[in-house]
Amino acid sequence: MDTRELKPTNCHFCGYLCAFTATVEDGRVIDLEPDTSRYPYDEKIVRGCRRWRMNLDVLDDPNRINWPLRRKGERGSNEWERVSWDEALDDIAARLSALAEEHGPATLASAIGGPHASFWPLHRFMSLFGSPNNMGIGQICWNPRIWMDALTFGWTVEADIDPNVTEAVFIWGTNPAQSDNSAFWRSLIGISKSEVPLVVVDPRRTQVAARADLWLAVKPGTDCTLALGLAHVIIAEDLVDHGFVERWCHGFDELVEHVKPYTPEAVAQVCGLDPDDIVRAARIFGKARASVLVSGRGVDQVGPDVAPTHRAICCLRAITGNVDKPGACVLAEMSDFTPEVDLEMSASMTDEQKAACLNTPYTPLQCYEGYERARALTERLGRRLPVRYLTSAHPDLVLKAMLEGDPYPVRALIVEATNPLVTYADTHRVFAALSSLDLLVVIEYYMTPTASLADYVLPAAGAVERPTFQAHGGVANIAYGGPAAVEPYYERKTDYDVFRELGLRLGQADCWPDETLQGAYARTLADAGVTWEQYCATGLYWRPPAFAKHELLGEDGKPAGFATTTGKIELACEILGELGGDRLPTPSPRAAIPPLRGTADGDDGTESVLAAADDAGAAEADGADAAEGLILITGARKQPYNASMFLSNPDFRAGYPDPLVEVSPRTATRLGLAEGDRVVLANEKGEASFILKTAPMRDDVVSADYGWWFPEREPGAPGFGGIWESNINTLTDCSVAGGEAMIGTWSYNAIHCTIRKDEGSTA
Ligand SMILES: Nc1nc2c(c(=O)[nH]1)N[C@H]1C(S)=C(S)[C@@H](COP(=O)(O)OP(=O)(O)OC[C@H]3O[C@@H](n4cnc5c(=O)[nH]c(N)nc54)[C@H](O)[C@@H]3O)O[C@H]1N2
Ligand SMILES: Nc1nc2c(c(=O)[nH]1)N[C@H]1C(S)=C(S)[C@@H](COP(=O)(O)OP(=O)(O)OC[C@H]3O[C@@H](n4cnc5c(=O)[nH]c(N)nc54)[C@H](O)[C@@H]3O)O[C@H]1N2
Ligand code: SF4
Ligand SMILES: [Mo]
């Protein structure tokens, strides 16, 4: 008798969660095939992805962690004993209680990474435990856009690329060919073949740049200046949508004054571009009846310029009327299913617990007070952002509390689905801080460098072994995923089960009514009137957002407007002003253009612009890069890897064996370096070794891979899987003082560095 069954399930090696049909025999998956009857429906997406076939290998990889492990030897010695789940969880719960008793609940911190799992169970656990200290990558990955969209438009916006309506597409600091090798990239290929102009802003000639009608190879970290330059031209050439601006925008006259000095010539000098190209780009954006602009890490990870750049981009959309309009950008809808903000149960935190948030004195937006201001506005139109992501604790402050006990000791850390020794900024400091803890718990698939430092390593169930529900923090009305095909292998547990079982041991029983993750998702969907079975049948819950929601009349007969202080789109942002920030998007000094000195005497400001450019040059020359004037960008996404994952896959590794650093051919020649040289990148934080490759990109920019460790080496001391060799985060810094003032974003791009040939190496 054939005991094989076909079961629907999903991949979770990236945020797409492609649908599979699994062939299951005796509780084991023996085959996987793309399932086009469920989301994302397009077989080419899965088959065009190099990762999907890995699911079977990862499911039963001999290197997977399959049982709870407790540290036996010294911290980091990589000596473990297998323990039962009860032993592990009883001990962890007891130690957390004792630490909370001694130092208060904020002594527990957590760390998360990219969207590998649902993080609300961890956040619910933290809320109920009473700690505000969830650390994450939000400040450099998601928050800047969400915050600035919310403050400008009253809610988050999404791109609505519609080839029949969209008349211009701008791709700004994102390379979907590598980072999102799926539906979005496929739609861009279509755009590049059509009449619709495609403009790309990126210092590297990426695949999307190579397909563009216009490539602006901007100097890293000067994007805000460029966006203000585009606004200058759009205003000067009267490409403004005056009807929309008069009716729906606040602060237009101020913006007009603000962008006056940002002439194409002045901007070209700061951004290292041709003024004609700036004018051309502005005309493309301004003349199109519907323009789309999509941004990514190039804009998200440039420290002090992050918030102003997003704000300037919001202003570009607004003054051209490209808001909540088909083929342009559309305001998302709040989810019908239970939103993240309710799942995470942050409302159960007391005021005293919230007041322990380390960010409050430092980043006035990214903290509970900042969240409260935004909530008061967005709630007018029934929308609420997730609390935990948008208040997440700044790593600089958490590391300080670990190392110095200031302002109070953080003594315990739970790490879920992240590898901070490789992916967080400032590896030396992260290492010192994690090594100093009383309790470090890591929930993982593999013995990563971070896991090898832990007291407990707990085995996580992954894709195919668990149900999935990707919901974008509940800020849009879409969720996708599906059921598990099998029970978790060995003694692995879903992240949900781990936090629920810990929670039950710590008096949280009332708040974990669902015994399983599937039950919790079913409850979530019930709010939208959908059953778990209905969701699994298509793998998708989606309600398209309506356009022009600001014009809908309320019960009072007045249009809804935007959920901001003024009810309009805030070109001049009142909340940012109240919090001590800039009401208008203003670049940091390195990329700023000084105000015009008045036009009465015919002074057009050119002189002061030149002086500013000289100052910027002088400031750079003060840095360690004086000799070479190089600008480091890091982590450009590359298939098939994902951050620090999949380096152990033999096929992947055969095709891409070494950490690479890329420069333009001209820069290589200038530096006396050749393709294939082993080189060392260094700055005052540290150094790391890479193989040099030349690639088409802006001169004097150095683009280094991120995420590198060597799973083939021994985990634990002394080498920790090679984290001190080619790990670019030994050169990065997360100091809150050097970051963006409102959110605290630090820099993974636009950093200074030196480069030298590694003479000691034979490579
Ligand atoms: N220099 C530099 N640093 C960066 C960036 C950069 O561009 N440059 N990018 C930043 C960005 S945007 C991000 S999002 C972060 C990403 O940083 P991370 O998320 O830390 O990166 P990953 O290497 O993907 O780590 C994921 C880890 O989680 C484990 N894992 C995967 N799925 C699960 C699961 O379901 N449960 C559990 N418990 N574990 C799981 C994996 O085995 C892996 O070890 O890095 C940031 N750091
Ligand atoms: N293969 C793969 N895919 C991934 C990931 C992965 O690790 N591997 N990680 C996932 C995660 S966590 C994230 S956040 C997304 C990120 O997705 P994306 O934002 O698309 O990331 P990248 O593909 O690195 O594109 C960022 C681009 O910004 C450019 N850039 C750098 N500095 C600047 C600057 O100052 N200005 C401008 N204009 N551009 C600049 C870089 O050259 C690069 O081409 O990718 C996701 N997808
Ligand atoms: S890695 Fe992403 S795109 Fe590839 S199959 Fe999995 S979910 Fe789909
Ligand atoms: Mo990310």
C-alpha cells in the first residue's frame, strides 16, 4: 500500500513564502514541487529561485541542531550536553525570574534579525515579562520608511506598479534582481522592455541599473540632497500638481524656499553627478501622470541621512500628486486579521515598564513617547502601527547596559533567528557584550558563531515543519503562507512553542490560549472572517486597498484627509519639529547645501555651495581614508546567499566560495590592485579580508560583502567560525550619537575605510 501523501506547505528561505506540494512518507518529506495553485501562483518565481531545492537538505541537514543543548564548559568552548526541553525551559524560566527579581524585568533583552520567522510570539513574551528591550534590525531595515511615511502621509505607502497606468519608475538604492528575485523583479523586467522610463539611483551598475533609461551613480550618503534637487527642478519647471498640493499638502511654500539652493549644479557637485542628468530625472518624474518610486537599503542604512532622505522622497511623491493614486503609490489598509500590535500585547506593559525603555532620552521618535504621538494621529483613521518594532531598543544602548550596567544592568538575552556576531554592527563590542552576560539563550537551526557563545541553544523548527503567516507587521491587509507538511523533526519546536512554554512557566497562561501556532493563526484570521482552511486553500489573504481614501466623506460630511497633525500630507512635518528635529527634510552636514544668502545683490549662492563642497572634502580628508578618499558600502545583496545563511551549502559555496569586495576597474588601477588580489579593508573600528573583484560602479566606492563566516571551521573559541577574518561588521559602528537623531539609524553604507593588499597572503 502506498503510504505517500501530498501536502501543501511553504518555503521560508525568504519573505516570499512560495507554495510547495510536499510528498510525505512516514512523517518525512521526500519530495517538494512548486504549487502554482497557491500564492504566488507563478511557477517561474519558484523555479527561477536558486534556493528552493535546498529545503530538503536544510530539513535534515546533519549540521542542524535537533535537541536542546546546555553549555558544559567555559562560555564559547563549544562543549555541550543534551538536555530535555523541560530541563532547559525550567532552568531558563527560573534564571530569568531570579534576574528580574534582582534587577527588574528590563534586565532581559531580546535580539531578532530579518523576516525568517514570526516575531510576535517573542514580543508577546517580552511584553508579559515586562521588558521593553527588544533589539532588532528595525532601525536599519524597516522603521525609517514606516516612520517617515506615517508622519508624512498618516500611514505607510506601497508602490502600485501598473504597466497600463504607471508612466515612470524610479528604483532608488535597491537591487531587486538579487534581493527580491521574484514578482517585483519580474515586473521591472517588463517595465524595462516597455516605453515606461526606468530611472535607477545607485552607486553600483546593478542589473536593474543596466536596464535603466537613466542611471544616476550617486555618491553614497548624498541621496537626500539629490531628492531635494529633483524637487527644486520640479518646482522651478512648474511640474507640480497644484490642485493636489493646494488641497492636500501642508508646508508647500516652505518647501519651495527650502529647495531653492538645491540647484542642479549645486546638487551635482555634492552628489557627484551630471547636472543635466538631475534635470532629466526630475522631468521624467514630474511629467509622468503616474510615477512610482521604490527605495531600499541604499536609503535605509546611511545613518543621519536616513530620515531626511525618506522625507524628501515622500515630498517628491506629494508635490507631483502621486499619492493614493493608481499606478503611483497607494496608502495601505490596516489588516482585517488581528494586527501585529494586538498580537504582541504591548498594551499589557505598565507605564513604569515602558519608562525603562533605553531609547527615551536619545531617540525621541523610536520610543514609547514617540509611538504614542503617532498612534494618537493614525488612530483617527483606525490604523495602528506595531509597537515593538517602532520602539525597538537601540543596540548601542543595550550593549552599553550589558557592558557597563548603565543606566541599569541588562544581564540576559534571548536571540531568535539572527546571528548578531556577524550581522549586527561593531562585532568586537557585540562579542564583548554577549560574552559578559549571565544568561544567553539562542534559538537556532545551526551552531552559528552567536549560538556557540550561548548557555542554551534551542532547536528551531523551520519552513515545511511549521505553519507560516507573513503579515508585514500588520500594516497592510495582506498575509500569505500555509500549513506545515510534517511535525517538526527530532525535538525541534516552533519559535511560538518555545515562547509559549516559557510564558506558561512564568505566569502568562491567560495570554497564550492557543496550544499551537496553527491555532494562533486561525484565531488571527477569524477576525477577518476567514478560516485557517480557507486561507490555506489559496495561501493568501488579500484585500486590495482603495485609492483616494483621503476624499472619502466621513459621518460629519467632511473628507477623511490624512491622519497627520494638520489632516494633510505634511511636507513640513509638525511632529518632527515638536520633537526637536527638522520640519523640512535636511541632509546631514556632509551632504548639505547652505541656504542662499539672499538674492537682492544678485548672489545666487554658488559661492557658498562651492565652500560647502570644499568643507565636505576637508571633512573627509580628516578621516582615516585621507590617502585614498574611499567610501565603503556593505552588504549589497547577492543570490544565493542570505545574510550569514547558506554558506554551508556545498553547491552554493562552489559557485561563490569567497567573500568579495568590489571596486571599479579605474579605482583598482589607481590603488595598484588587481582582480583576485587578497585585500584588507580597515578603519578605526577594525579590519577584514576579502578577494578583490572589479565591477561597473562609481569610482572610489568600495562595496564589501556582508554576512561572512566559515561554517566549515570549528564553532566556538578561539576562532568562532572565522568571524574575525572577513566580517565587514568589524568595521561598522552603531553609536547612537553618530546615528539619525529621531530613530537612531546607524550606517552600513557611506562609511570611510582604507584598502591594502594583503602581502602575507598567497591568494
Ligand atoms: N554590514 C551590514 N550589516 C547588515 C546589513 C548590511 O547590509 N550590511 N543588513 C542588515 C539587515 S537589513 C538585516 S535584516 C540583518 C539580517 O541579519 P540576520 O537576520 O541576523 O541574518 P541571517 O544571517 O539571515 O541570520 C538569521 C539566522 O536565523 C536562523 N534562522 C532562520 N530561520 C529561523 C527560524 O525560523 N527560527 C529561528 N529561531 N532561527 C532561524 C538562521 O539559521 C540564521 O543563523 O543584517 C543587517 N546587518
Ligand atoms: N539574496 C539575498 N536577498 C535578500 C537578502 C540577502 O541577504 N540575500 N536580505 C533581505 C533583506 S534583510 C533586505 S533588508 C533586503 C534588502 O534589499 P535591497 O534594499 O534591494 O538591498 P540590495 O540588493 O543590497 O540593494 C541596495 C542597493 O543600494 C545601493 N547603495 C548603497 N549605498 C547607497 C547610497 O548611499 N545611495 C544609494 N542610492 N544607493 C546605495 C547598493 O549598491 C545596492 O545596490 O533584501 C532581502 N533579500
Ligand atoms: S527562497 Fe524565497 S523566492 Fe525562493 S522559493 Fe523560497 S520563498 Fe520562494
Ligand atoms: Mo533587512
